Amino acid sequence: MKKNKKAFITGITGQDGSYLAELLLSKDYQVYGLLRRNSKQSYGNVAHLKHEINFLLGDLSDPACLSMYLSQVQPDEIYNLGAQSHVGESWNQPIATADQTGLGALRIFEAVRNVCPKTKVYQASTSELFGETKVVPQNENTPIHPANPYAAAKALAHFDAQIYRKSFNLFIATGILFNHESPRRSPDFVTRKVSLAVAAIKLGLKDSRIPLAEGSLPVIDHQSKVQLGNLEAQRDWGFAGDYVEAMWQILQLDHPDDFVVGTGEVHTIKELCETAFSYVGLNWHDHVTINPKWVRPIETGPLVGDASKIRQATGWKPKTTFKELIKMMIDSDLALLR
């Protein structure tokens, strides 16, 4: 009888890690998750799965720890999703972002090379790699031109993935994922910020705040308005639950490669607001204000992905439309705030 596959996931408590863990458990994988130790242990988005996952306490900053765990587990697949993934915060924490997001990946690759060279590795890359691109849409051959510290750290990880793949014949594949959201998205990302604001305003909650591990985050101000940055920023938004299926399919291939994962559709933040507020019968003009604090020093895009390569290689394509995604997030936040 064939043994269950073993998967090792970093960033397992985040949005993508939780959907991926659910997917792999549904396929009878043994799932191991790297979990950072806290004084009050938090399981984040996988709290409902904590009795089904083998948690290993450790950190991407500790190469000895990574080598020890990978040597013990000998996973069939590694999904490196761990990172400081907030673009805005990367300007405030550029060194920490470089260490977690860039060097963290390199430590994984080194550990794989030394203790489990037959393991298949998925490295989470990002559309932010393309920065101030003039090429629309973007594919695997579009020049990489980072425009923020997060993207620069991801570029380091992306290039190292390619170098280790070629130099040591390791199976390290990358998914260049465009923006992907869900009800599990952190409230400090614009899509979730908007969906929470819509829910709070619809329910008449003044000065609404959402609790976070480090305190709480204001959703709307006393005037029932949400503060945003550049409304003309253009993004390709998909559903995270669809995108983790792409991650898994990439590691089922016989040979590693780089793959763009996106919907091929572009929408502005203004469209996001219009769609979200109109869903509950509100006019977004009445509830959105611009705060220069949320405008990036350098704007990226327009970012829109050409996913032809992964579609040809695996048959993958997104199942959830932009409007379905926004409705899903608002329905979830209405239930949460109620």
C-alpha cells in the first residue's frame, strides 16, 4: 500500500497556508507546519485544523532548525509560503523583510540541498517582482524590476530558486502569483480593509475595530468612512482557494519551472470599492476618503497575469470571478461583525 505523502508548509497559519493545508489534508497528506513560538500560541487561520497538522516550532531565520526538521520528516513536498508579505510594511521593516522573505527562502534551499535533495519545493513568488512594468500582461519572461523592499526580497528568493534548481539539480518550482484574496486575508490588505468597512457601515457600527494578535485595527472612522490610498492602482485579483490548487499542481509535474498564476483580468481599487459597496446597496463615494499615508512611494503595475503556461502544463484556471470573490468576503465579514 502506497504511503501517504508528507508535506512541509512554512507560513501555514496565513491565508495561503490554511487553504493549502485543507487541500492537502483532503488528499490524505501528512501535513507538517512550521510554527513560530509565541508566549500565547496562536494557530491563526488553521486553528480549526490544529489536531490534524503536525506543528514544528521553529523559524525561517534558524538554518539549523530547518535542517533538523527536514532531516527528520523527509517530506515529499515543501511549500515555502512564509514571509513578511505586506508591501506597505516592507518600507517600515526592510531588513526584517529581506531576512524573512529573501534569506528565509535561501535557508530552505540550502537545507534541502544538504538533507533532502529529492524533495520537491514550491517557492512562492509574486507579481510584485514586475514592479513599474511597461509590459502588459506579464508572463514568465517579463523582466523583473522590483519597486519596493518586499519585491526585492522576493526577487532574491526567486533568483536563488532558479540558481539552486540549475546548479544542484533540485526540484524547486516557483509560482509567480498575482493578488489573491479571501475572507482569511489580513485586515491590513486593501481588499479585506474594504470588505470589513462595507460590512461595518452596512451594520451601522461606528468606530468599528477588528481584533488582531497585536491589538486592534480601525475599520472605519467616526464618519463611517474607510481611508485608502491610490484608487487608480490596477491589480489582477483572484481567490486564494483557487491559487493553492495551482501550487499543488505545479509540484505534481515531472520537471520544475516558473509559472505565472493569475486571472488575466485587471481591476482598479476604485472598481473594487464600487463593486463592494454596491453589493450592499451603498454608494462608495459616500464612504471612501484618500489618505496620503496609504499611497506607496512607488506604485507598481498595472499588474495582470498571463497564465497560459500553467494552463497548458496542468489545465489549471481560476474558478472564482472577481465579483464572486468580493461578495464572498463581504458575506463573511457581515457574519463576523454581527
